[in-house]
Amino acid sequence: MPFIIEPMTLEDVDTVSAVEKECFSITWPASAYRRELRNPGSSRYIVVRHITDNGASPTQMEKEHRRSFFSSLFPFRQGENGHQEGPEIVGFAGLWLRLDEAHVTTICVKPEYRGKGVGELLLASLFDIALDLGGSWLTLEVRVSNYVAQSLYRKYGFRESGTRRHYYSDNGEDALIMWSESIVSPSFQAELMRLKHDLREKLTKAESRVGQGT
Ligand SMILES: CC(C)(COP(=O)(O)OP(=O)(O)OC[C@H]1O[C@@H](n2cnc3c(N)ncnc32)[C@H](O)[C@@H]1OP(=O)(O)O)[C@@H](O)C(=O)NCCC(=O)NCCS
């Protein structure tokens, strides 16, 4: 597994802001992420890192790959100038819970890492986090023109429930409001397990493509 999910930390915020600029025309100030991380309340933010074997022996790499699918256990390596450095952050996501509704606040993947299952990995992780927090549904807004993101959400059972007119301040575009199925239902849990199984294979294949530079 070449990608791992970890909780976002204050040390990640500058990199997260840089990734965000590559992904969105409207961005949050870095201070907003810092505020969320300092006072998490019912919000949670995660990053996805790409593990390379740069500097790590095959044995170390194998150990990392065997770690839990959605774990946050990767031990950071020491950087050259002494500070703690982890593998590259290639995407991030977040949600906040109100009652039993988990609102997805952001999800994005660096352009060069798209189409490899990383967005799915983030979204599947958000489902797990929402369940841990006691959520029963996920909901989000997405630009009406953002067919790629809508396709991702539909794959995970989200359906349209309405529109917010002129929701986006940069171009006045409407937002689709989408809701998941009940994430605690046995049928959804079974479907999520199936999707994760397929995702594991997709990410493993992606590793060989990343390794070949495609
Ligand atoms: C939306 C986004 C997170 C998807 O991430 P990703 O890593 O490229 O997506 P994945 O490789 O995990 O693909 C998952 C699903 O997304 C959809 N998808 C991904 N790329 C697609 C494309 N080029 N065309 C159509 N659908 C696509 C498909 O449903 C895909 O499932 P499939 O492989 O079974 O067809 C990414 O495109 C992104 O960061 N976009 C910019 C930020 C953004 O728009 N965020 C959403 C805000 S609401």
C-alpha cells in the first residue's frame, strides 16, 4: 500500500495550504486550519501521504505496507536538518459532525496523484471517521460543474437532494447538495467493505504505475 492516512497536524498546515491552492479556486487561510486543529470539537482533518522507498530499506517498506489500511501509525523519518519529516502529503480531507450528520468540508488530491484511488481512500476514511464520531449520514456541497467529484460521491452512494443557488463566491456557481445513505445500515456497511476491497487492489496497481513514473 503506497498511501497512508494520518490525522492532520499543525506542522502539516503549510503543505496542506500549498496543496489546496493546486486544487481549489477558493481557499481557506492557513489560520483557519490551525484554528480547527487547535479546537477540533467535532471536526476531524486527515492527510494522505505517498510512501516512497527513498531512504527506506525494502524490509522497512514491507513493514509499513503491512500496517492497518486506514491507520495513522507511520513513524516519521528524521529530516536532514534535524526536524521530523514524513512522506509527501498528496491530499487531504475533513469533516465536522453536527448531531448525527457529518458534513464533508473539504477533500482534494494533488493533480499528479489523481485517478489512482487516493480520493477514494480519503472519502472511505471519512466514512470511518464519521462512524467513530457517531455519525449516521454524510453530506456535502459540490459544484454543479464538478463531474469528477460527483462521480466519486455517487460511487459511494451519495445522491442529490437539492441545490444552493450561487453558492460559490468566485463565479456564482450553484452547489449540488448530496447526502449519503445511512452509513450505519448493514447494507451500506457491506457495500463499503466491498468498495474498500476493490480500492485496495486499485491502490496497489497505482503503486506500480507511480513507480514507473506514469
Ligand atoms: C475529486 C478528487 C478528490 C478525486 O480524487 P482522485 O484521487 O482523482 O479520485 P480517484 O482516483 O480515487 O477516483 C475515484 C472515483 O472518482 C471518479 N473519477 C476520478 N477521476 C475521474 C475522471 N477523470 N472522470 C470521471 N470520474 C472520475 C470516478 O468515479 C472514480 O471511480 P472509478 O475509478 O471507479 O471510475 C480530485 O479530482 C480532486 O482533488 N479534485 C479537485 C478538488 C475537488 O474538486 N474536490 C471536491 C470538492 S467538492
